[in-house]
Amino acid sequence: MREGVWWTTRSWRELSRRLLALGPPASRRTIRRLLRKLKLGQRTARKKKTMGHPPDRNAPFENIAHLRREYEAAGDAVISIDTKKKEWLGNFHRAGTTCTAETVETFDHDCGSAGQGKLIPHGIYALRNQHAHIHLKTSHDTSALCCDSVALWWEQAGRAAHPQATRRLVLGDGGGSTSATPYLWKEDRQGLAHRLG
């Protein structure tokens, strides 16, 4: 233990029980008051400390900016893709309020087996004309779903917005189903390229 560093993950109730087992009893209220005197409070961790910046940190972003300018100048499509927050389908609790005449009753537990599946919103943002498209899917968040979503966007909106386009630049965060390492994503992207010509 480092000197001067005090912390615990135990609740006030648990601290009270532990003290009782050691001998001197203290209520939760007493423990809370004593901890406040020591300037200790219940806090959550914040992601704030930087891990440093490698010297070539900007190189990938400069490359993306260069590619964007090149594609846009040629009249080609530039899109950004991402899967948004997944939601269980069914009578589950949702954050927020609803304007209604009666109380809305939901299941007391959010158990996936009680629902009708999961809704996966896949977002596509066309940078040139600043149009967003959301495709709602109920299967799994896979690279095939991502490629199907891009193909659907191209057929429904992209082809008309970029009639001279011979290429498409697809920008993604490189995580989850569009991670840079799995070969399946690379294979599905190649299949998409053949599909769209």
C-alpha cells in the first residue's frame, strides 16, 4: 500500500459490518461522517490521463485527409460508417420519460431471452453532401451486415448523389465487426467491391 493513498470499494454498510466483526461498532452514518472528515467520498474513475503521444501519431490522420481530398476532387463517394448502440427488442425499460395517460410497465429485468432479438442500427454518413443514413438490422453485428448496409446505401442514395463516382472511400473506426485484423472483414470488403463494381 502506498503511503497517503486511501481508497476502498466497500459500501458504508460493508464497512460497518467489518468494524463490528473487529470489535468497535460504527453505524453507516458515523462511517460516512468520518470519511467526509478525511475528505474521502464516493467517486467514479475518470478517463483523463494521457498515455503519451507517439511521434508519428498524426500520420494516419494526414493520410485520411489526403485521401478524402483526392476522392472528393474526383467526384467519388466518401462515407463514414459505424454501428450505433444496440437495443433489445421487447418490453424492456428505457431511460427517459414518456408523455402518456398511464404508467408504462416493463419487465423487471432486462433478460435478452424475454425479448424478440436485438436491434442493430448501422450508420452511414456521406461526407460530401452531409447526409446520414441509418439501416436497422436484427441479425448480428458482423462485417457482412456492414457490407450489406453500404451496398444498400449505394443503391438507395449513393449512386444518385455521386453519378460520376468510380470509387468509394469507406472510413470506419476499426473496431468490432470492422476491426482491421480479422480476415473476414477484408474478405467481405473485397466481396463488396466486386458487388458494386
